[in-house]
Amino acid sequence: MKKHFIALLAILSLGQMSFVPPAIAQNPRVTIPDFADLVERASPAVVNIRTTEKVMVQQQGGIPGMPEDQAEFFRRFFGVPIPGIPNGPKQSQPNPGKPQEADRGVGSGFIIESNGLILTNAHVVEGATTIYVTLTDKREFKAKLLGMDKRTDVAVVKIEARDLPKLPLGDSSRVRVGEWVLAIGSPFGLENTVTAGIVSAKSRDTGDYLPFIQTDVAVNPGNSGGPLLNTAGQVIGINSQIFSRSGGYMGISFAIPIDEAMRVADQLRTNGKMTRGRIGVALGEMTKEVAESLGLGKPRGAYVRNVELNGPAATGGIEAGDIILSFNGREIAKSTDLPRIVGDTKPGTVAAIQVWRKGATRDLSVTVSDGEASQVASKKSEAPSNGGSVNTFGVAVSDVSDAKKKDLNIKGGVEVTGLGDGPLARAGVRPGDVIVRIADTDISGTKQFEALVKGLDANKAVPVFIRRADSTLVIPARPK
């Protein structure tokens, strides 16, 4: 029995030990890094950020949702203090009807200049009436917001202090997947908490404006705005987001690359806002099927779903359905690349753009404008009654009225008036949609459309361009 008990203790003790990967255990030259010295150097430059906001308080003595006579009963018999009654419990009362300062949230940040310049997340300070910054030596300062950019989630704040410790900035473009990284912050308000892990992925696209560094570092609410450090103690990112089903750590966290963050921060500290270039296009995803039907071979480029009327792209000759392959010499690998590249371009720049249209490349020039893209109002098209003969695409069509052409900003096409059992119906085409192009051929009317469809190869999918409200959809379809 004693031997079994000792064996059980040994197993339990081993279970509490950190797991050492076989590659490290078998190679004595590979060691797990000791972060103690790094933390000692970096921690003084990491700050806690607490924000407050103004809220309205109820009138003195009132109890929400209760008539005054009932409120009086509760005040007398359940110990609720009543103003003006002698020997009653004394309690400071806020002025009725006036806004009072209330805690809003906590986050993290880090000092990038010794004169008190601090980098954090925009969502940490957004909506705050007052921003308080607490250093590791417990000194607290009121901070001034120099600027924030919600699109990239970067903010710059300033405290009036001198000779503060600061963190050196690294090069996020040199980050390698698998390298050790460290996060310092205030998860759940616990100041100067240190967690470590590795880089899980680079350039992770989550649908936001910037590509993220993905790590398995434990990042929780309150870590936002804190630094992600490499083993040299350099900042390579700002901890910004977590993937979680419970609100806590689940092994996937995202950091804004410091190179991208500093480009935004430089503008915020100088101008108080971020100025971006724009060309006035709405983009859609390029799938393998769409790319093959367009003759591209593989998915690449940014698919132009819609072009803003009289915007920079339209003026430069870009059309809905084009695939933008490069912008000012920079290759566009996927649709999300284009907004980032255009956004970093100075307004007024004449950009060289290469597009794929009707099986060939075209070189165009577009003058980048200033400001965010305007929202194009969507207009609903009324679905006409079914009619006409159904062709091998499974749709009945009619000529488009001049009023609808003007409304959709198109020159030709045929309007879908009825649906049968065919590839376009299965792909989601509906009455009221307008077919404006098939492969490389623009549609001018019903007779030309019917003749074109009859001549299509039933064994080969072709891209069908559908105009719906303010968007152009591309549907690869094979005639039945």
C-alpha cells in the first residue's frame, strides 16, 4: 500500500510539471527562455488605463420605480437614510440631477516616449470623459487623448511627466511563426500581469482594416492596449482582440502589428485624426470558381462589386465586375489587401491600376481622393411578374426599361422576369435582377441574350454578371 501511495504521489507531481516538447527534451542545446530579466526591464513602461464617464444620478432620496409613499416606508423601516432626520446615518449625497463621474472600464497601454506619450487601443478610451493612467510606481495621472482611429483600433494619449521608462519598438515584418512572445497588461484589472506563448500565425485576416499577429498568449479583457514583446524586449504588436466563447482566454488572441500601429499613431499625434486615401469601390470575395470562370486560373486580385457613381474609380475607368490585380505596382493577392494599400496612399496621388476585364488586362490611372468611402443608398427593385420563355439558364428575361437603366447606372442588359429549374435560380438569382454580361460579352437585349445562351458549351461554366441594386454579382454557371 505504501509503495502504491508513493507511486501515486510521483505521478501527481509529474502532472503538475510543465510539459516539455520532445524536440526540446531530446536536444540539450534547445532551452526554454527565461523571461524574468525581460519582464523586469519592460514592466515599468507598461501602464494601467482606467476610464470614467459622466452619468446622471437620481434625485436625492428617491427609489427607482417606486411611488414616494412606498419609498418613505422603506426609508424608515429598512434603514435607508432620510435627509434631515437627526441621528440618522450620515451619508454624503450627490447633487440631484447633475452628472457624476462613474467608472467605465480598464485597459492597458505602454509608453513609447519618455515625455509621457502612450499607445493603447481605441476601444479602451472611446467614450471616456476622463482617462487615468497609473504607472507601476503607483503614480496616477490624468491623460489627454491626442487622437484615436476606430478602424485600426489605435489610440494615442499623453500624460504630463518626464524621464519615464519607454519600450523599444521592434520590426513586426520580421516576426516568425513559432517564436516566443510575451504580453504584459491588466487582465480583469490585475495590473502588470505577464503571460507568454508563441506566434501562431502572421497576417491573419479577421475582416478588420489591418492584418493581425495571432498568438496563443493568454490575453483577457483588460489586456487590451498592452504590448506584445519579442524575446529581445521589443514591442512587435498591440494586444487588441481575443477569440472567445466565454469572454475569457481560449488560446487565440490577436495583436496589431507595431509597424502598422505606428503609421497610424504618427498621424494621430500630429493631426489628431487618420487621413486615408479612397477610390470609391465596393469589393467582393474572389473564389476559386469565380476566378476559373473569368480565366484567371487561381483566385487573386480584388473583385469590384460596385463602383461609386462619379467617384475616383469610375472617373478612372474602373467598372463593376473588374478584378484589380495591382495598385501602384503592388500586387493585390486578395480583396482585403486593396483597402489597406489604398488607405496608406496619400490623397491626390495618381495611382496606376491594372485590372482584369473580359479575359485581358487593362492599365488604368485613378486619382486617390481624401476621406472615407460614402455609403451608396441601396434601392430595392420591384420584382415584375413572371413571363417569357425559359432558356438553358433557367430564366425568363425581358428588355430593361430606360428608367431602370438609369437607376442602376447601366447601358444594357436583360431583366429576369421568371425563374425555372436552372443554374441561375439555384445560385440565388431572383426576379428583378439584370444580367449585364456573360463571359466577355456585354448584353444589349433579349434577342442577343437568347442567341448567346444557345451557343454556350453545356460542359463549361461561364461567368454571368448580375446587377442587383447597387452591386454587381459574378455567378459561374453551366447551361443545362
